[in-house]
Amino acid sequence: MTVLRSAALSRIVFVMGLQALAAGMPADLQAREVHDVYIDGDKVCTRCHDENEFKPLLSIAQTRHGTAADGRAPNCVSCHGSSESHINKPKGAGRRPEPTINFGRRSGTPVVERNRVCIACHQGGKFIHWQGSQHSAADVECGGCHTMHSAHDKVRDAATQPEVCIDCHKEKRSEINRPNHHPLREGKMACSNCHASHGSAGDKLMLRDTVNDTCYTCHMEKRGPTVRTHQPVAENCAICHNPHGSVNDNLLRQRPPLLCQQCHEPTGHRGAIPGFGDSRGSFNSTSGMGATQGRACLNCHTNIHGTNNPVDISNERTFRR
């Protein structure tokens, strides 16, 4: 009996201590402790949508969208609309109606209207090219790539971003898994290092205005200028390289000399060894020493991107050292 009385007395003292502590707080601090639990307008939603849900919607509090201290942070109504019939289920309704604006692949809300919610806040800067972009024209929903209610938005993480992009661009999965590839699989690079998913002034949603300018952000040593520049280099790096991946070294679309022969006809090549394929047409020679011709173009044409070699009397742009 003594033990029970002691325990009861301890509980009373504990409760009185909490009350005294609260009484000693400034009034504004007490109010803030309660107020900061929710963003204004969310309380009516969190009566049902709590931490016990299968989909952890309250994880949005761990994102910028759920930061109560930020006056720009939206509330549930800002994105989902008033949703009165969803909040106050009509009598006789078998299933609770969806919110006024619903997101996701099964949503009945038009994609344009869903995206308009996001664009209302996310304007300017990298979003100025969204209207008219390939993704916009294809009715891609912002929520198709971004996860609003999750603390981890996969598309904003270099390690997981390719998973999101490949969900639609399935043909790129095999390419980035080829032996030679940019380090997307290793998480050291992301699709957004080259592509502007929200739109750009360049082709293929390139981050820069042209393919070459995008490549030069990393491969600056190839920019030049050089006295003689290989024409494909000046035109488009992707003529020779497959940027997503290749079975050939250096991301080449084909191995030399097959790649070179797509532009350079064999009848215009001279042999280098007198008496062995020293006449025109020896490019594909398979007899004698001429068999070496065309088998390894880079053995002679080492500076294939461009050269500053002033010795080129014939002006044939041989791109040698």
C-alpha cells in the first residue's frame, strides 16, 4: 500500500511540475509550441492523414514544402484545393470523394491543371523553358518525377536520379549498363549534369545551347581552338560518340577504322610504305604490308579532334602530331 501511495504521489508531483514549467513560459512561446506542429490550414487534414498511414504523407514536414518557419511554405489546400467534399464526406456516399486536385498516375485531374499548381510557385530561372519543352508537350506531370510527401526525392539525388528517368526512357537502361559509360551507375554523375528536364533552348533538353557546349563543360581540353579542327568535332560530338554508353572504348559508336570509314572512303587513302599499298585504293588492302592500312587509324592520326601542326603542304587535314 505504501508503494502505491508513493507512486501516485510521484505522478502528482510530475504533473504539477509540468504545469509550473508551462506557467513559467512566456505566452508567445507557449502558443508557438502548439502552433508550429502544423502549418496553418493543415490541422483538418492531419486528423485523418497521420503517421500511421500506409503512405507516410506527414514526411512532407521533412521537406522544404513542410517547413512551418518558412512563410512561403504551402499548406494542403494550396496544392490540393479546398477539397470540401473530401473533408466532409457527403451522406450516402460509398467512397470518400478525391481532393479537388489530385496527383499521381491514377488522378482524374488534367495534367495541365496539376502542373499549374507547381508552376504557380516555381517560376523563372531554370523553369522559364518549361512551356513548349518536350516534357511539357508530352504531358509529363511534375509529380511523375518528383515525390512531394517523401523526405527523399529520388530525382534530386544523383545516386537515384537515373532510376526515375529510365522509368520513361527505357532504351537508355541498356546503354548506361554497357562496358564504357559515364559514371551514372556509380552515383558520380546524374542525367541532370547534361540535360535540363524542365526545358532548355538547346536540342534534346541539353543543359547548354548545343551538344558540344554541354560536353565542353567537362571535356574542356577538346574545345580548342586548333589550327585544323576535325569537322565532326565542330559539328556535333555525338556523331562519333554515344554519350550514354558504348561497347567500344571512349564511348565511340563504332570501333576504328569502321567509324572512320563512315565518312572517309577507302579510295582516297594513300599507303605509307613504298611498294606496299602506296597507291590509292589501298585503304582496305589485305595483302602484304598493305594489310596494316586502315586497321588502326589513330596510330597515325593521333590528334583526331584537331591539330596545330603547321606542316600540311597538301592541306588534307591529316590531324597528325
